[in-house]
Amino acid sequence: MTAEWWRDAVIYQIYPRSFADSTGDGYGDLPGIIEKIPYLAGLGVDAIWMSPFYRSPMADAGYDVADYEEIDPLFGDLSDADRLIATAHAAGLKVVVDLVPNHTSDEHRWFRAAVAAGPGSPEREMYHFHDGRGEHGELPPNNWKSVFGGAGWTRLTSPDGTPEQWYLHLFDVKQPDLDWSTERVREAFDGVLRFWLDRGVDGFRVDVAHGLIKADGLPDFDEEQSLLDGQSGPMWDQDGVHDVYRRWRRILDSYDGDRSLVAEAWVADPKRLALYLRPDEMHTAFNFQFLDNPWDAPSYREVIAATMAADEAVGAPTTWVLSNHDVLRHVSRLGLAEPGSSHEGLGAGDEQPDNVVGLRRARAATLMMLALPGSAYLYQGEELGLPDHTTLPDDLRQDPTWFRSEFTKPGRDGCRVPMPWAAEEPGLGFSPTGRTWLPQPDSYRGLAVDVQDGAPGSTLTLYRAALAARRGLALGSGELAWVPGGESVVAFDNGPVRVMTNVLGAPVELPEGYEVLLSSVPLHGHVLPTDTTVWLTRG
Ligand code: GLC
């Protein structure tokens, strides 16, 4: 890693409830993560990012925060968080925590106080409370919908039963949106940032970073909400958000060390996204265009070039990501008939991905990603080649998307299934009792860590080798130079390495004078078969 570690780091996303359970209740926890720090250091990543572990009623798996300065008892307590940060640091890993500023839980004391204080109070100014439209205020203030489905507004009822004001929630009814035009909200979050910076975290992943500011007057918006498509609309990517990030940057810069901000901003235009990365704002932003890319070579070349050019213009590095807790894992996505297309999760009645084809493509995609200059994000379990659980019984689903879409969108539970650590243990070694909050699919047994550990050709072995080579050759801080490789080949040089990915093409000859350093599947002869990536060095 360079001094500005976030420029080229590989950051591993931990989804705390599904990583490792130390207590046996079937939910992962912070002590479980601490035990696995040596595994993560051994994998060869530079940093961890933890999805929310704060106190929460868990209406959206912790993205509904009831107290930003407390750990949910499900996961442990603040002393566990301190120990986790210290253990990670001692192992040479940076620690990024999730910050959820767009909304709180309706059980947060700020929201409770706002409800109690009544219309017109300063407490209510922290959220978007409005009178309804219609003669008796019976219609919501505008027609916005929730990202998870259904209405984006809910009406309060006062204790005596009379209907009251409405509040905005772009997500679940239990996730009221904060009003970021209010100084009180900004000050409150300054404190949250400082609280975690004081505890030693190296950065924040900023949830829904493009959603904080809503257009003046909250104008109607006729479309269905679709967060993950980089939609534009009066609730997304408003220019006013940048003031918030400038303010936060000043706070981060006032701390020692090199603390960083990464934006979760589903903004489709790379030039608009790059605005978040101007020198006085955030450091990096997830490159969801890359994640969303269909499985074809010309569009990979295009998305890589366009995102790098846009970021370079503001002096920021580009990030790369293929999976996270909100999308179908890339093994499953790339195994669909239209590879790379589905965001809404898959259920037993939907098209089932071909996991063999999907894994082959996923390994190729990962090797392409890890050779690109910039930072890269891995989602827990992708180093094992895990697919989604695509036949999860509907009655076990917990994602609010499933309920709010009236059972039409399965949602994201399939990518959030507990990790398989040991093939022969109950619950595949996830917890000492064998309990798992969601069942693991049968396919996870053969993919467990202890099966793949040290096994030649396993996906885990491939990730370890790729991460070691990437670090050894400093690919993350390298320069990309395109190489002509044919229509269905993505080919580029990064320092001493030539990278070639054959996407859906006929086999191609490897160039003369090069030796194979790594390949996503074993090669036969000096030929690159379809759906394969190689890293070559000059022989
Ligand atoms: C982000 C999170 C997602 C959550 C949503 C609301 O997109 O990644 O999991 O449901 O924000 O907080």
C-alpha cells in the first residue's frame, strides 16, 4: 500500500451477522470477526469494511440505526469494537465502518423526540415531516415511493387517535429520512464521525451518499424508485450533498493518519460521480458501473476507460467491485442466461443460474479486477466462489424488499447467507451450535474454507495468489495501458503484467515471449479459452 492507503487497497467487506458466530445464537458477532482476523490477514487484503453493527431494531439488517454510538447486543459491545479495531490494526489491516446518514431508525431518540414534540418543533426539523395534501391532509405530501416498494410516506397518528403529519422514508417505514438542510442534523453527525475517529477507525463507507439532500419543495416524481440503477430524480444526486462531504473532509483531515471516505452513490454518469471525489470531498466511490457491466468485452473496455478518465480528472483513484450485500453475488449473476443482469435477488421459482459457468466467469472477472490500478472491494465469501442461495424458502426471507414489494421481489437475503468455514461441522462451522440465521445451500459444503485451504486450483488459493501478486507487483498503484486483443478480449498492461480476459470469445493464442503468471482456470497450451483471464509476464 502507498502512503494514501485508500488509493490502492483491497478492502474486504464483512457482513457481521453472517461472518462468524462466537456465541452460538446463529448470528455472527464482533468476537467472531476478531477470531478470523488472521484468516483475513492471510488472505492478503489491506483493510476491512464492516456493514453496520450499531444498535438497531434490524428492520433493514442494521441499516436502521437506533444509536450510532452503541453496538447492537446481537454483535457485542463497544469494548468488542475497540478490541476488533486494535486486533485488525495489529495485523496490519485498516478498519472502515459503515455510516448511515440518510435515515435513522424510527426508534432513534431523535425521531422519538420529534414525534413527541409535535408539528412545528425544532425536533421535527431533523426529519422530513409535512402536512398531507387533500382536504384533511389524507394524501401524502408528494408521490414519492420507497426504494423497497410501496409509499415513501407514512402518516403518524397522535396518542388520541387523530391523524397527524406525514414523514418521508425512502426506504422502510422504520427508516425515516433525516433532513440534511438542517444544521442540527449536520452537527449531530459531526459528533458521530468524531466518536468513531477517536476510536481509531481509518474511514467510513457512506451509505446512500447521493440521497442526503432532496430537491427544494419535494417535487413529485412519477417513476418507481430504483436505487441500484443509478436513477436520477429529485431525491438523488442533488448538488447540495457536496457541502456535507466538504464538511466531513475537514473533520477527517483534522485527525492524524490517513482517514478516508468511500461513497455508496448509485450515480450512473461517471462525471457526476467524480464530483464526489474532488480534492476537498470524499476519497473514493464504489464503481457500480463496473459491477453492473454485462458480460461482454467491449463494454468492459468502455466502462474501465470511462470511469478511470472521470476519476483522473479530479485526481481520484478508481475503485472496482463485483459483489456486495445488496446484489446477486457475481458467481450467480454471471451464470444467468443474460449474465450480469439481475439485482432483485432470485427465488426458487425464478431462472436458476448455472453455477459452474458462473464460477468460471466470476474467477475471470475477479482476476481482471484485481489487476486494475486503484482500490478493489471484495465481499465476504467471494474468495470461496460462493453463489447466492437462490432457492431460499420464502418464509425465511427477512429483507424488507420482499415484504414491501408484496412478495414480488425476493430481495437480498440470498447473498447474505452465513459463511461456510468447515465442511464437516454443523452449520458448516459458522457457529459453535450449528445454528445459522439463514440456512446455507447444499453447495456451500464443498466450498467451505477448510476444503479450499491449500487446495491447488481452489478459488481461495486463486484469490490468495492474486492478492499476493497484486501486492508484490504494486498493481494497485500501477498504470493501465490498453493493448489490442481482439473484439472479445479485454487486454491491458499494468507495469510488468499483461492481462487478458477472453469474454465469450473463441480461444485466442497467447502472445509470444510471455509466461503465464496466473490464470483463472488451468490452461492447456499457449491458448486463452473463453471466459478466462491470464496474467502474463515477459519470459
Ligand atoms: C444501502 C445499503 C442497503 C440498505 C440501504 C438503506 O443501499 O447498502 O443494504 O438497505 O442503503 O440503508
